[in-house]
Amino acid sequence: MFKCKALEVLVPPLKKLMIHVVFPHRHRNAIYCLMCSKIPVSIKRHLENRCMKGCSAVEIAAQVDIAKESTRVWTATQRVWEYNTLVKLLPDHVSRVAMVKYLIQNGYLILNKPCDEDMDCAREAPGTSDSVTATTSAVAASAVACTASSSPPEEEETDSSETPSPDEKTRDSSRRSRSMGTVREAMQAGGMYEKCPPESKLLVGFRNHLIGALQIQNCQQEVDNVSRFLRYMQPEGEPNLEFMTKTTETMDYMSALSNSGLSAATILNYMKNIIRFLQYVKGSVDMNEDGIKIQKYIDFLKTMRKPVARKHSGNACSTRCDGIVDGMPTVHDCNLVLRSGKKRFLDIYNRMAISKIVVSPTEKTWYRYYCEAVMMLRHFQRPAAVEGMTVREWVNRKLTDGRYLIGIKNHKTGATHVATIALTLEEEAWYQGYYECIRPEFVRGECDCFFLSARGTQITSGSSDLLRLHESCGIDHGGCTSGQVRRAADTLVATSFTETQKQNVAAYMCRSDLVADTHYRMPGPSAIVATAVLLDTLPGFTPERRLPAQTDSPGSCMSGKEFSDFQQTFPVSRDCQPPTKKQRVEAGFPENRVYYDRWRKRQYADRQEHLLSYFTYRKPSGGKIERLISEEGWTSNCPKAQDILDMWTPALKYAIESDQNILNSCSLQKWKGLAIKSFDGQKGEGVVATTHFTEGDIVCDYHGKVITKAEGEMMMKDQGDQAGYLFFFNAGGEALCIDAQTWPCPCHDGVETFGRKINHSSKHPNIKPLCVVLRLGDEDVHTILFKATRDIKVDTELKFNYGVNRTSFRGEALHLDWLDE
């Protein structure tokens, strides 16, 4: 019995040992020999006896390591295939299905593969057809497969040119954040981001058609969508119209978009862009055989679009149904992000605008997000109004009944609607803080939009910025979009307001529906302010009515009076004393030092300018500046001699004449950092700075036709007092005149030039004329440039000394330094 038990214990290990001796390679990984492409029992022994016979042991060991690494890499990465890659390599659907089955049978893994029913349904469609109408019977089934419920989660692509406005959608924030990277990776892996060269003839013509004929200025997204489609249909070479015979490949493209995770709304947007492109092509050819073929392809796409549209409608209906069951967000719920982030927002504002402490770029971007959210969630404006607001509209804001009115022209609503908002005094101070302290750092080119991205361009999507604000505050988005808060406000307005108030609210929210179109009347400023105040009474929303002391801003209005009133009551001069606290309070101004400090800064700048005016062409010594200060008798608020030395710069007239940026700006009449502002009273229009200018910077030119002095005098005699835009000067011993009276000028039709709008100041000019000769085109032209005489802050009006009144010869017969340059 003992021996039997011993055998029972020893036999199994012996059998296992015998198996390993007889079949030593059974449980080993198969390693190919990279030289002969065979699978030996032992790669090392194979190399020693066959492929590397006679080589050293070191060389054989190195080749063994290479073979093992090759096997490991293939097992880890090369065994997996992306279905979208197969779509690109094998456009024909029948061949691709056969290849997929072959790979699966041989142990390969296929990612993002459609289900078998979808593949079989699409395979029933014709492979290639010369007639588009022959394939329309299979279009519906294929389109349904493109948007089948088994596709990846229905989220929008994160690329800016692909993201549609989620104004009418409500989505879960965390789900969206998780899927954004997945969508981008799937699009990238499938080659869906590849585009044709932008200089392609078809794309250039389509872009010009959108901008010129259809007046769509922001058309980059539409052109990119068409470019991606053309590159998918034609992987190489110059794009052409041969894709219209590839109906199966077109269905594959739409299926690839769906498999990448794009929603039905985004796929509909692609189809709309492609149809518009085909309509452009159709209009550029005769209605012969090519025109008929294009129309058939358009009909094919429209047929293919129907099931996708039904899917999108079903998603919208499902979302609304979920809102009924779970409860839609209220106005109070949507404003949670404003309440949660306000403490951080005010902290950034106080450090940036009050204490003048530099904040980080992340905080600056977050500050912009919050300002955008105030317009969308607090004032119920569409994201397009946030994106389209310009600097000129901001500087021309009007104070009415304790609120600042801003009219926004460029927005994607009805053509007859005007987007208007009425900011409180506190909100105006916030936006002025962004305008003065943040926006100038992001100005890169000629973009006039108020809100600028980090690249210095117009923000792409206000809705996306709102989503990022929620995520940074750690708040679930929960469907709190601008569209949702507008619908929530509509629900409250419908049950609480009168018919007249409803009409005013529709106008304030810039509604484009039938009700708003029927009742819309352009309200006056007081009615707009009254409507904004009325919206404050909505349940669950209680805005702050009074401007807190810690948020006082140089750009804000206090006690109903602005700094211009303060400056008019206490004029700034180089030799006077600043007003005392008692004098300020008796004049009706607040007790704080905000206006007082601004007044002293203005006087300090004037004194600096006065000192610098003594040393135009030669740098002075420190002792000479101190003696001049002593002669002036200044004892307080006095500039330091070292500061004057640091501010002084020599005139660089010859460098200016060869500066290419100045030449381009004069030729195109595109000067950045300026805006025309309408002032109250008889002052009319003027020019203000929208970015910082340092002393010595060229601000703009006085543009017009250069004529002789005699011709200018003749115009003065004919037009009398109306001839206020003639600039007389001497150059090279010749008396000349610039005619800016004739507007628009022949060389820049319809372009408003800045130089003719600059107002006069004999006491406090901040720019001065400089006569130079510029090479414009093929000729040398005498040009008057305006050079900053001191540092100019944002929102400061530009002024220079005319020499005499505008209604007389402008600078004629006066002993001004710049006349005889």
C-alpha cells in the first residue's frame, strides 16, 4: 500500500517533466526569426546553426533580444486594428467586410467595429454606381446604422471647429468630460482630422463664396468640415468632384463619424456644410450633365439626412422627457456657479484692479469665464452676443437710470433684433477691470472683440467657456446652459408678468421666435433698464443692488458721478493742489480716495510730460532735471529725476520711415488699439485707446490726399466753416496740405480713418504730429504720423494740439515745432 501511494505522488510530476523534455516549445512564446521569417524551436540555437552560423556569441545574443522585442511589440500593439483605419485603406465596403472577417478569424482584434447587423445592412447597398438614384433605396438603412443606439456615447467633439453650440441641449457634465478625449482620439485614429491644403482651388472659391455672397465672416468651421470630407473621399492629390460617384464611400464616411462618437447634431452639421458646398459648385457650372449629377448627389445627401434628423429629434424629445420626470433646472439652480465663484472672482478683482497686483494667466482666464457667465446666466443673453460684443460697443456704453446700456450688433439672431444689456454699477466695474487690466495683454492683431482668447482672437464658444467655469468650480453642469436658463426664465415670466412686460422681456432676451417677432418693438433706454430691473424680481434670483466699497474701481461710477465730473469740478493742472476730503464730500463725491488718487496720477503724468517737453532732442542730466523741478516750486506729487531719465527716448524718425509695420498700417489703414467713441454734448466723436501705448509709440496717421497749400486754401474758401479736416504743414521747404475733408477717401472706400476723429487739447495733449516720408506703393508720400508723448492707458482719449481752431487753418502760421520738420 505504501508503494502505491508513493507512485501516486511521483507519477504526475514525472509526466509533466517528460512532456517538457519531449516537447520543449509547447508552452513557449513563438518567436520569429527576422532573417528567414520562420518559427524555430529555439531562436538562439536556430541562429547558431542556420542564419548566423559563424557569428560571435555577442552578435547572436543581440539578435535574440531584437527578435524577442519584436514579438513583444507585435503582441502589445500590432495585433489590434482600428476599424476607421480599415475604412481609409479599403474604401470598398465588400472588400473591407471580408478583410475584417479574415483578421478576426486569425486572432486579430478590431476596435470600433460596427455590429454584424450594421455591416450586413450596409453590405446590401450597391458597391459602386454611376447613377446616384440607384442607391437611394439603401440610404435609409445605412443612415440608421450611422446613428444606431449601439454607437459610442452621444457627445460633441472637443475640437473648436467641430463643436456645435449646446445652447439647446442639456448634458451631464461629468459624462461629457470623460467622452471628450475619447471622441478626439477616435477622430484622430481614423484620420478624420486630415484636411486638404487650404490653398486648394475648390476650398478657396468656397470660402470666398461664404464671405462674399453669403456674408458669413466666421466660416472657418464650415470650410474645415468640407475639407475633411474631401480628403476622406480623395486621400491624395488636388480635390476634385469625382467623389460624387462614390455613394458607398459617402455612407462609410457618415458611419465613421458616428462610430467616432459624434452626436447626430454634429453629423447633421457636416451634411449641411457639404450640401452648401455642392450648391456653390452647382452655381459655378452650367446646368448640363455635370449640373444634373451634382443635383442628384445633393438629393442623395438629403435622403441620407432624414433618419439622422429623426435621431436628433428623438434625442431632443428624450432630453425634454427626462427634464419633466427629473425636474428642469430653475433660474436659481443655473446661477449656482455665479454664487459659488463670486468670492474668488472678487478676490481676483481686488488684487488686480484695486491693489494693482499682477495675477496669474490662469486667474485672468478664469476671470473672463466669469464675466461671460454673467452675461449668459444673469442677463439671459445668447453665447453669440458674448462672442460678438466689440470694444467700440463697450466704450460707447451709456449711463441710464443707474445702469450702463450696451448695444451689441454682431450676434446670430434675427436681423431686426438688437441685443442689449443693462449692467449694474458693480458689473460695469468688473468689466472695466477686465478691459483695463486683462484684455490689453491678449491683443495680438486687429480683432475688435471685447472678449479675447489667449491667442488674441475672438473666443470660439461662450458655451464651452461656461462649461469650463462649472468644472473649475467643482459644480455639476447639470444642463445649466444659456438656453436652459432662458427657458427657465420664460417659464417664470409666463406666470408672473403682464403682456407688456412679457414683450419687453422678449426684446431684452433678443428672442427670435414668432411671439417676439410679432410683438417686437425697439424699446427706449429707460424701458430696457426697467426690464433689467424687472428680471431681478424673478424667484430664486436676488442680485446685489449696491456697489460694495471693496469693489470700487477707477472705471466704475460712484454716487451717480463719473471721474469726468470730478475732473470738471476740480480741474487738473500742474501747479494746483489736490482737493481735500472736505471739498470732495461737499461737491457730492464719495469719501474714498479713488477719484483723488486718479486726479493725482493725472497731475503727476502732466508734470512728467511738462518736464520731458524741455528735453526733446537731447537727454538731460539728473541735476538739470532737479533744478527745473525746484524752479517749478513743486513740493508734493513731484516726479523723480530718475523717472524722467528712464522715460526719455530719442526721436527715431529715420527708423520710423523704414518700419514695415507702419508702412502696412498706413497702406491698409488698419491701426490696432484704437476705437471711435461718441461723447455726449457738443464734443461729438473722438478716439480712445483700447490698449496700452508707451511714450514714443506711433499711434496712427492723419490719412488723406496730399495737396498743395493753394488747393487747400481754395477748399477752405469754397466750404467755409465746414472745412475742418484740412491739415497744413511744411515739408522740405514746400507748403502742403492733407485733405481729410473728402470722406471716404478714394483709396480706402468705406473705411473710417482715426486721424480725422482725434480731438483738440492745448493743455493736455497726449500725442503730437510727426512729418515723415513713407514709401507707399511706388511713390514717396509725405505723411503725418501721431506719436505718443506719454504713456497712454486703456480707455484714454487721444488728443493733440491743433494750434488753432478746427474751423480755421489747422496749424497754419503757428510756431509749432512739428510744422517745419
